[in-house]
Amino acid sequence: LADNHDIISLKLYQLTVERTPEEEKRDREVYLPVVDNLRLPGMEAPLEPMSGLALFLIVFFSLVALVFAVVIGVIVYNKWQEQSRKHFY
């Protein structure tokens, strides 16, 4: 069995306490985190440049896709021209 309880509200209070500068310094040293080795999401190492083969393949397949799109476009345009031509029978 499980019992599900919903939290309706929270009341939080902050107590102010008079502290000496020595206590403030001690607490600051304890509670301040140090993250010298933190790696943020945008701070990855720079990517290596692409090899000549990879660059060639990208350009080659891009050109093949462009030629394919142009050929399909010409075929569709010719079909549209044929159908839109007026026929006088």
C-alpha cells in the first residue's frame, strides 16, 4: 500500500542572529562551494577540423541532392505546363 500526500503550503522563517566577523568568516569558508573542475554544457573542447574525405562526401552528396531536386522540379513543372495548356478540340 502507498499513501500519497499533497503538500499544500510551506511556511519558511529566517532567523537573524547577530554574529561576530570571525563567525561570519568561518561560516563563509564552510558554505562557499569551490568548483574549479566544473564543466559547463557550452564549454566542450573545440571540434577537430573535418578531414578532406568527409568534406568531399558532404559536398558531393549535397550536389547530388541539389541535382535530384532540380530534375524533380523540372518534371513537375513540365507536367503542370501540359495540364494547364488549353485544348481546342
